Amino acid sequence: MTATLDDVTKKIKPEPTAEELAAKELVRRAREQGLSLTGPDGLLKQLTRTVLETALSQEMTEHLGHDKNGRADPEHGNVRNGTRPKTVLTEATGQVQIGCTACRPSCASLS
């Protein structure tokens, strides 16, 4: 096998990950809209809020055994009961106001 100089000098650039592509798109859109990347209303804080709310919603779905607006298990009777504001302190962005989903009747220990 013979290698040419072009073969040796070419750098193989890995394909971007899904996370990198998503981040690139979010930054592009934020700049188009004049949104700051950091700060109290910046992209980073909004993204942090969205990730936290989504994670909590998924946990609630797992706990209750059904998606939001889905049919509740008649045996347990737990249903989602709206959201209420909570403040979460994060290392990356400081305080973040999120909407925390509540459920009733036996989920009070989760909130």
C-alpha cells in the first residue's frame, strides 16, 4: 500500500454530534432574534429551564405511568394537577424559575 502526501496531510473531521448540531441551531436562532447567550433572559438560562422542566415532566410520566393528558391508572388515581412556579439554583446559570408539575392525591412528597 502506498500513501500519498495528500492522504497523510488530510485531517479527518468527525461528524458533528446531534447535541452540537442542536446547539449550533439554537445559537444561530438566538443571534437572529437579538437574544443574548448569557444573562438573566439569555439563551443559556432558557435552555436550562427547558431541560429541567422536560426532565421533571418525564419523571412525572414515569411515576404516574401515563403521559400528560393521558388516562390515569384507575387503581392508583394519581393525576397531574397543573404546575406551580419553583426556583432552582443551578451552578451554570444561577437561579432559574421553572414550572413544576404537581399531581394528586399521593404525590405530595415529590413536589
